[in-house]
Amino acid sequence: MSLGARCAGVDVALAVECDPHAAMTYGANHPATAVFNNDIRKLTARRIRGVAKNGATTIVFGGPPCQGFSYSNVRTRSAQNPENWLFTEFVRVVRVWKPDWVVFENVRGVVNTAGGIFVDYVVEHLVKLGYATTHGVLNAMDFGVPQDRARFFLVGCRCGIAPKLPGRTRRRTPTVADAISDLPRLDNGASKSWMPYGDNSPSFYARRLRNGRHRSPNHLVTRNSRLVVRRYSHIPAGGNWEDIPGRLMRNYADRMRCHTGIYHRLRPDKPSVVIGNYRKNMLIHHTQDRGLSVREAARIQSFPDDYEFHGSIGFQQQQVGNAVPPLLAQAVFEAIVGSCVIG
């Protein structure tokens, strides 16, 4: 979200990130932004009010923890899960700081969870605070991201007129091949972070993310067992676990209960499926029998190649999978910037 905001011309003064590894990555890539590396419930009103406005138009934006709202979460996707109520802290920050604009982002499942009670809460409280709001679901691939990823956005402003969400861009949606084919060829378990690019010529999308560089970081791949790699070899582009011979799936108590996202090999000629927990789902490279590298997943999320992720490979994978695609966020903030002057 912050990267998209910066690309749209918005200065980010303060970020809140509880996870220490994500905070490390954030600080390294946004050195001009102060990072509160703690539970947002410990962010005091005094600290919030201390963020200078200097007469500029201001925005509070964020994506509260969303695992409890995900359609893949059938265990704690309800109003009874206390972690699902952390978004009230977002409303608290808005109440204290009183920005001109607010941007609330989450998984699309937040719309239907518990009958929509969470969205209704945010809208009701923002209206009481004087904001006119608009909300809806945007798909990242409609904004130049090579990924079929739908996210919920709520935008509010104090101008008295309900704002508009950005409309779909006219640009062609990049494919998986456009996104990652120019990156280096890697082995199962690759562990060297910084590497030069591969031999394939970069697409327009890849050149944009390279931005003149000759090498990039985070070329790390989970080391899978020989059995898992053998399974990969049986799966065609666009296929999944159903293409794996039964003799290679005997350790599954009931292989027919696997969901369609398990052992999915990406299609080179289409945008990617959602880059979520791609290690657990065994998401497979479109031509090589291995999982995706951190950099390949970051490319599919639309992160530029100079954005370096920190922490162990597991933490890096989590950071990439949890992120809002920067190009999608940029479109949202550009819509706001087009409606007013951001200082």
C-alpha cells in the first residue's frame, strides 16, 4: 500500500507494523517513513496526533489483519473471532487524527463475513465522523497486475461527496510469462539472493520492474522433497493435483479432498492465480519443476526489482503473499490525487 501511495505522489509519514520481519523489510524500503513496530493497540493518541500535517491534504490508509475474513478460512471466519475486530483500531486512528481521506483495504470475503457486519461498522462510524464513502471489490489484473486477485477497498473523504473507485485501465493484462520469464533459471531449494537476470528478453512489464537494473534479490526457492518434485513433473500448465498419479499421493488419507489450488502449475499465457500462501499450496513454476522463488512471486505481485524482502525464506514468502499489489494500490491513490491536491 505504501509503495503504491508513493508512486502516486503521496508522502507516507508513519507506518504501523507488528511483525518484526515485515517491519524490517518496510524500514529498508521506506527509509523516510517512521515505523511503529508494535501492536496497533499500543499506538497512543499522543503519537497519532504527533504526526505533522503541515497544511497538506492527509490520508489514513491500511489493511487490518484479514485472515479471519478469507474465504479459505472456515474455522474463525465469524464475529466471534476477536482478531477479526482489530479493524476498529483503524477507525480509532481516523477518529484521533481526522484525515481528509481514508482508504481501508481487505480481502473480498470481508463483505460477506458475519452478514457484512464488519463493513457496516466501518461505514457507519466513518459517516458519523463526517466522511462520505464508497466501497467495492477491485481485481488487480484490471490494473496491469499479472494476477487474478480481488481485494475490497473502501474510500472515504470529508468533502461531502462520495468518492469514486478507479476504473479499469485499458492496458493489456500481463501474463505469467511476461512477469517472470526473464528471471534466472533456478534449482529446487535455490538459496542465493542476488543474481543477474536470465537469458530471455524482458517483456514491457518486466522492463518496467527492472528499471535499468542488471540483477535483483530474493531468488530463494523452498527445498521440496524428491517425492514432491516427482509430483511436479506430472502436472501440465494449468493443471493441479488431479494430474498426479495415485501412487505418488499415497501419503494423503483422502487425496480426493484436496482443493483445486494445491499443486497448481501456472499457465504462461494467462495471469497467475492468487499469490497467497504459495509455499503451502505448492504453486509450481510454469516451465520448471519447482516452486516459485520469492522474486518471481514479487514480480507477479508487481513489486519492482529493487524492493528487497528481509527475514528467512518463510517470512519473505509470507510478506509477498500478504501484500497488496503495488500497481493496484497506486491506481486507488491516483484516483484520490486526481480529486484533490496532495501536499
